[in-house]
Amino acid sequence: MTIRRIVPNIQIESAEGMGTSKDFYGLLGFEEAMDMGWVVTMASPANPTAQISFFTEERTAPVVPDLSVEVEDVDAVYARVVASGAEVVRELRDEEWGVRRFFVRDPNGRVVNVLTHRPA
């Protein structure tokens, strides 16, 4: 199985906090890679898989995940997670912005967003 990237997700309280976070991480060299209004991802220009995301909410799931793990084959990972008996927080589904994903709770109580980008 190939893991493509791991992204920490930080829940913030407001749109103002989003701007403050973007400004701060810009000081560290991050640049905006995606802005959907409710989620912004900042990435390293030298290493685009080095990322951090900020959420004001989660639009299609019950909770904001603590981290995101992009894998090569999300369907295979989902099958293994379900077979293991781990708590699936949100079932596998396709999102309108081009990812297929599910949420699972890890043994430490953290919610992990496991995803694959669908081919364009």
C-alpha cells in the first residue's frame, strides 16, 4: 500500500482565524494550495506534499478530522479497516471536489480522514 501524504488538520473558530492562520503559516514559507471557504490547505512550494489544513467546519461529515492520510487505494484500505472492527465515523463516499474518502477513529480517539483523489 502506498501512502501519498499525511496532513494535520486544525479546527479554527472563525473566518478571521482562517486569515490569521494563513498569514502565520505564510511566515514559515507555506503558500495557499486550496481554499474552499470552510477549509484551506497551505503547502510548501518546494515540497507540495508538506501541507497543513485549517477547517472552520466539516461540510459533509459529522466532525472535523484530526488528520488526513492520502492513500493510493482508499477502497482497499476501507475494506481492511472495516474487517478490523475499527470505528468508522463516516462511511466511504465520493465528494464533489474530486476525492473518495472515509473517516475512522484511531486507538487514541483521533479521527482520521482517509482519502484518494479520483482521476480527472
